[in-house]
Amino acid sequence: NAALAHYSPSNGSSRTLSAREMYLFDTGGQYLDGTTDITRTVHWGEPTPLQKEAYTRVLMGNIDLSRLIFPSNTAGRTVESFARRALWDVGLNYGHGTGHGIGNFLSVHEWPVGFQSNNVPLEAGMFTSIEPGYYQDGEFGIRIEDVALVVEAQTSGEEPFLTFEVVSLVPYDRNLIDLSLLSPEQIRYLNSYYERIRMHVGPELRRQQLEEAYAWLQESTEP
């Protein structure tokens, strides 16, 4: 059902999951101090070569946009293609927006922030999702969505530049990553991201005595 980018469950379409297929889960919660919107795609069995390559290229797009440094007052639509480039390289694409503004206990999809043509220029302090994907009709769907804060980048020039700080601290599925496709810079980004997950989430799981979850986290964030 995840092959439909905006699938809504119903009694007629629901079925039992198996370990032989991909599973996409789009999660979120409303809290007094903010809203979360995080999507991960996993495969508990043996993914096909196409599934693995498509997932890796979606991840590459997520990383490339997340680590991008760009001038202040740049419109989101100007940098949106960075999230699609790895898919475009092999003739793949996705038919939805690359991200949307996220409110503070307001709407989950909040205008006017995002990467569409009618969105305002990006400024420090804005929260947006970054969510490239790939969908094969009737077969499977892939989406990797993180929440990112627009922040000032540390550059040597006089003019201010911006970048993103990903605030969603959830590992990606190692079973679906083809490391041979990733650049050294992308691998360094992943390792740095995993270090942050361990540093922030690990102690909290220990505090709550969630040892099984802690062990899973350590395994899922190995360099």
C-alpha cells in the first residue's frame, strides 16, 4: 500500500505484513512544544536489487539536501533538485513535494515554508521536512522524511549562508543501504548523524531502562 504516496488505510485494503516486503511508516505526534513528522522505510527480509538501489538513492537525496550550504534568502524551490539528483541519475523520480513547513503544535503541513514554487525564501529558525521518495505502482514505496531546522552555516565568506540541522534522531535501515553508491562525504555525514543519535537518544533509553531498545539503537548506529 505504500506504493500510494498518500495512502489511507481501510478495512478493504488492510492486510497482514510479511518479512518479504518493504514497510513504510509515516509517524508523528503533536506536543505542546512542537510537532514531529518522521518517515522511515524498512525491509525485514532480503530486498531486491532495485529496492536496495532505489532506497539508497532516496537516502542520498535526503543527505545531499540536508548537508547543503546555500545563500540566505534562497527559495526552497531553488535547492529542491538536490534531493532528486541521485534518482534522476538513473531515470527515477517521485511525484510529491520534497518538504513542507512544520508548525509549533499547529498544522503538520504548514505553509508558507517548504520547497514548492509558492513557498517563501528560507530563513534561519524555520522548520521544514526533507522527504524524497520513490514509488513503484503495485510493488513498493520508499520515503525517508526528517524534520530539519534552518540554521546559519559556518563559512569563511562575509555574506551569511544557511544550511540544515536535522533534528529527527532515528536510524536508517542498514539492510537497504548499498554502501558502494555512497560518496565518502555521504558516509561521513551518516556516521556523524549516528553519533548524535547515540549521544542524545541512548542515555534516555538507559534512563527509562529500555535495554532492548538501547541494544537495537547501538546495533543500528554502528559506524
